[in-house]
Amino acid sequence: RRQKKTASHAVTELENTKDCSQAWKPLFCPSHPTEELRLFCEQCDQPVCRDCVVDRHRQHPYDFTGNVIHRHGDALRELLKSTQQHMGTLEDALGQIDDMGSAVRSRAEAVATEIRLFASGYVKAIEEHRDRMLKQLEDLKVQKENLLHLQKAQLQQLLLDMRTGVEFTERLLMSGSDLEILITKGVVASRLAKLNNVAYNTHPSVDNGIQFSPQERAGQCCGYEVFGAILNKAVDPARCTLHGEDLHSARQNQLTGFTMLCNDTTGERIGRGGEAVRVTITHKDKRDCAVKPTVCDNGDGTYHISFSPEEPGLYAVCVYVKGQHVQGSPFSLMVKNKFREHQGVFHCCTFCSSGGQKAARCACGGTMPGGYQGCGHGHKGHPGCPHWSCCGQVKESSECFGGPPSDTSQRSLLRTVVL
């Protein structure tokens, strides 16, 4: 009613309408209140009256509402049908969403129950594993203490025996007569010699090498895999060994290396890494010449040391674990000159491989009858097998010990070999 165009219209709420026939009352034109809306303008897509057709909708296509209602009503029915289908699809989707929400809540509650059961079981397993490790630690402590007590008692008894013997001998030498000294000399000397020959260890029989490794796999406990283990094995540098196919020799500018295996005091393998390993490689003649090695911790008690020496000569290699030399350290390393590749041809006969050239020469020194300079099958100086033309080596993968063959016709058959 606030709009000017509809201020004079009669407005009735559909809910308060008692007589449905009121909805079918004739509607009048807003612009011509006395004219009933009986026509429909196709161009403007709105109902109009007779005066509107003459006035504002002149030359617009129009028709009676009764003639166009079927066409426009069918279009609305098609849209209505399509919209109703979407409504059904949306209602089904909303139902599925509600069902999925209920399923998600139910599944979340079930998974939460599983998590609580898993966590409680895991906590129980960890607590049991903790108690087991503490018991193992206590047993290990008692074992080490018992060994120390036994060693201490043995050393105390030995010290008491030595002190008694020393005091008796001192009193004898100070207060005894010559005859008394000579009479008891044999017994006293035998006792002191026996005490001097007693073998004893000046170091504690055990060490404090007790460690806890949180990353160590500890197997199964109550059906759960647990981590954390007590490590009581200590690396003994004197028991560590060095291994390598060619430990004492290397080639110039060629990557080589060796492996160190860590063992404990009983010689058993240490199955973990993390030790402080230091390696030095220094030239014995050139003090300022050193090789920087690379130490790779394999994590299983083995360490691979790799290096590439740039200068030939004799080197001293030192391998330390915990600041102490390992078994076999230090040792000497001979670095040979760079591997010399063959410059010639690996063939069976110079005469054949040269295509029959009589002036072709071979380092094997063989010649053919008739003045041919190159060697031939079975002739004097021929090795009897394939060989390198540059140095006469009969092994194809060998190192060259001579220079390339000369093309001068007056070359001597004497070969210089680098030793």
C-alpha cells in the first residue's frame, strides 16, 4: 500500500479468505481502473486492458488471456516439474547428509573407543617395558658391583699379604742377626718372589658402560612394538679390527678405503654406531702432505673410511676410537703412481694387425725372417699369445710399463721398464 501504483488496490490475505471465489474476481488495470485486464501483451509479457492496447502497447502483439493461458501455463508446468525434481533430489541429498552425519558420529565414537583401548594397552605395555628395563638395569648394576667387590677383596688380600711380607722382611733386615737372616733368607725370598709373580689387574674388572638407547627396537610387549634398550657393551679400541682387500696399498687419485669393525672387551660385535672415530693419513716424507679421509657410520658397528691420495709415496695411517689406537693402528700405506693406460694395441701379431707392413714394430722385440721388423706367429721374440704392442704385456687388463712404440726405423730392441 506504500507504493503509488498499488495504493488503491484491494489486498486480502489468502489465509483469511473464506470464499475461494474471491480469488477469481475480475482484476482491473492499474492505469485504467474502470477497464478489466482481459488481454496479454506478448512483447511486454504482462496482462493489459483494452485502453492499454490502444495507448502504450500500440503495435505490440497481444491476445486474449484465455487464448495464451494454455501456452504460458504449460511452460510454467514444465518449469514446475523440473523444479519439483530438483526439490526431490535436494531432499534425498539432505537425507543422505543427515544419514552420513549420523554414520560419522557413530564411526567417530567407535574409533574413539578403539583409540582409548589402544592407548590404554600401549601405556600398559610401555609401563611393563619400563619395569622390565629397570629390573634389567638393577641386575646389571648388582652384577657389576659384585665383580668389583670380588676384585677389591682379592686385591685387598694381596695387598695384606704383601704388606705382611714387606714388614717381616724389613724387621728381619733391621733387627735380625746375620745368622737369623741367612737362616730365613730362603723362605723370605721364596715368599717375596711368589708375591711378585702374582698376576693382578690394576684396572677395574668392569666399566660404567651402561647406556640407554631410546631408538633401539626392543621387540614386542603385550602385543605392541616398543622401543628403548639398555646397552651395556662398551667398545674396546684394542679389540676393533680393520678390514680391506688392499689395506696397505692404494693408487694416486683413485678412491679407495677400508672398513673398521668395532668389538667390545670380550671380542663380541657391537651392533650399533655412534662412536667417536678419528682417522689421520699423513705422508712420511712430506709432513705438509696429508689426506683428508671420510668416515661413514653404517649404524651397525662398522665404519667405512674412504680417501683419495693425491701424492704417491709412503703414508702413515692412524685410526682412533675414543682417542685410542685400534688394533693394527698405525699402519703403513703405499700409494703407487697413477695407473698407466696402454697406448698401443692388444693384438696377437704386429705384422697381421698392421695389415702386412714390413716396417711395423712391436715392443716385444720379435722380428720375422726376411728382414721384417714386426714380430709374427711363432717367430723369435713373439710371446706366443696376444699382447700389448706398447709394452709387451700379455694380460689385457694390466698396467702399461713402457711408452708408446716409436716409428723410427733405427729403434733399439732394448726396452726400458719403469719399476
